[in-house]
Amino acid sequence: MEPTVPHSGITRRSALQLLAGAAAATTLPRGLLGQAKPALSRGDDALLDDMERRAALYFWEQADPANGQVLDRAYANNMDGKMRSRRPLSSIAATGFGLSTLCIADHRNYFPHDAIVDRVRTTLDFHLNKLPNNHGFFSHFNDLHSGKAADHSEISSIDTTILLCGVLTARAHFNDAKITGLATKLYERVEWPWMLNGGDTFSMGVLDGAFIKSRWDHYCELMMLYLLAIGSPTHPVPPGCWDKFTRPRMVFKGFHYISAPDPLFVHQYSHAWFDFRNKRDFYADYFANSIIATRAHKAFCLSLKIGYTDDYWGVTASDSARGYVAWGGPPALGHIDGTVVPCATAGSLPFLPVDCLRVQRSLRTMGDRVYGRYGFRDAVHPAANWYDEDVLGIDLGISALMAENLRTGFVWSTFMRNPEAARAMKLVGFRQG
């Protein structure tokens, strides 16, 4: 889910392409190592509600009302809600997060119900009937207004998946025949076996007419891709594909968990929709795994001794003062300099609520240079007097979804009403416990 048009230098996706998951798959030690869900104070609940409300405003204002496509990024110092961005490009991942956030907005009565329904219908109709697709898969970046694919933008398997997670959330939430029909057709049109490109794991996509050689072959945010493909009622892949990606082991300061050396977001994205709580397959309890990964990431940040504290920690792929960096750890990925990425802890709110809420509260006190019309900027480094000029749709999306999941579990309960999701998890061997 790269937040900008591919450019020279490392991006979120190219960073993952360089990282191999070579270790053998093993089981995760039991023991939750988590934090009990806190009884949210009135202040904490108000902060989370404000984050969600502002994110919903982004997905409402920074989308073309004629087609529902959402801007990949927009200027953070927006005062009037007009669409402003350095690049007028939509991201299908941002649109997927946007559809899910509009469901939250409807649930929370942030906007009029009829207006939300109309926007969702428009979005689904455009993506089904007007936006170009290849075997049901979409280009990652497209012109916001026309839908024309951006130059050198890949047809993306994972970003199409994020879009579809939003599509299916909308199908489950709205009692609307048109939304149900459009969403079902969008999902059932996708020819998942084509993206396997003759293998057992998915290609990352198609670029300039050729399949990308890199594959989704080690544990990361890929779980949603495999589960949607396995659960497809029209073009499924074999359930055995679930066993084909590796689950490498990470050890850091006594934390043992499944992970390659990837940014923290890989432990969050699939969990925004699929409810892995109190479930495990043959290999792991993946919710517990994300708890441990978040704990390890906090310990890693604090160990760097470069200004991170209990009130200020968390990095994941983002902008920086030197440009885009796919950073994280452990082990260190990218030149970490004391920048904090607010969605790193926001995306882990259900995993480590006490610690992550503490960071969100602390960042909120830093004022409008950090928190504006749409919520938190993509990244900040107050000690260096650097504040990103942009907010990103995918950052606001993961923050809103995980904030609501912490508060009520609404996104989980809504998305899991899709029978294909529950069926896929059963087919690959998930069970309670």
C-alpha cells in the first residue's frame, strides 16, 4: 500500500520485495502477553471518536463525489475541506479504507444516512462498471477524476484486496439491495487463480504488462489476500495455498513471534477486517502474534535511545524529512531518526490499548502542527521541527478502523457477517482457542 506514486528510492512495496521470509513455519508459543481492554475513560473515548470523525471527514471531502475515488494523500493544513494534493491521484487502498470508514460514519451518525448510502452506491458502481480492471484486479493509483491508471502504476493484488475488504464491509453493513448487488459482483468478478501466475503463492501484481516476479510468500499483511481468494464463491484458489507462504520467526529481547523484518503495519492490516481474536490455525494465534509484535516494536524503539519514550514511540512505513522511508523494527529497517508515525500505534490499539492510547493522547497535546482537520499527520519529528505536510488515506483508515474495533468491535463484527470470510477461515483450519 505505497502512499505515493512509485518513484526513485525505496517504497513500502519495494521494501517488502527485497525481504525474504526464509525461515520454516512453526507454531507460536501460547500466552497472550497482551493487555486487557481498558474501561475507556470519557476523555479517551472522546479522543478516539474525534479521530474517527476527522478520518471520516477526509474520506468524505477528499473523494470525487462523482465516482467515490479517494485521494491517496492531501495537505494536512487544509482549513476549508477543498481537495488539495501534490498529486491528484486516487489509491484503491485508500478507497477501500474509505468505504469501511463510511460504514463507521453511518454507525456513528457522523453524516446523513441517505448521503452516505448514495456515496457508497456511486463508489461501487464506478469501480464495477467504469474503472478499468484486469481479471477483476485494479491499478494501484488512478487519476482521481477519470480513473485512468497512473503511469507505471502496478495492477496490485494486495491493494485490490484492501478495496474489496471495504466493499464487503459496505455490503454487510447497509441493508440496501443496490449496494449488495454491486458489491457482490465486484468480489465475484475477481479471478484469483490468474494472480497466482502458475504458482502456489500470489504475485504482487502486474507491471507494464508482465507479472511482478516478487510474490506474497512470507507472513505479512497477506492474510486477507489469501482468505478472500480461498473464500471466493466463483474463482477460488485451493485452501492449500494458505500453507505455502512461510512464517519466519523473529526473536528480540525475549519476544518470540512470527515476522519478517517488515514495518509494523504488516501486523495490522488484515486484522482491521478479519477477526482473529481467540482463534488459531495449525501455525499460530495471529492476534496474539500481533500483540507480541507491537510489544517488541515498542521495546525496539525505546532501545534506540534517540528520544523515544513511553509517550512517544512507533514507526512504520511513512514520509520523513528525507523523503519516503519503509522503516520499522526490530531489526532496524531504514535510518530511524526519532520521527514518530502516529498510525503505528493507532493501528495497534486493539493489541496494546493502554500503551498505544498513551501515545495517541501525548501526540494530541502537541497541537495543530500534529493534529488537524483530518487527524494526525503522516509523520512528525518535533525535536527536529519537522512536521509532514500531508495526511494519508491509508493511515487515517487503519487508525479509524482500529479505534472503532477497540471501542466496539464494529468493523470485525460487520465484516465477519460476510459468509465467504467465515468459510475461508474454516477451510484453512481456524478453530477457537
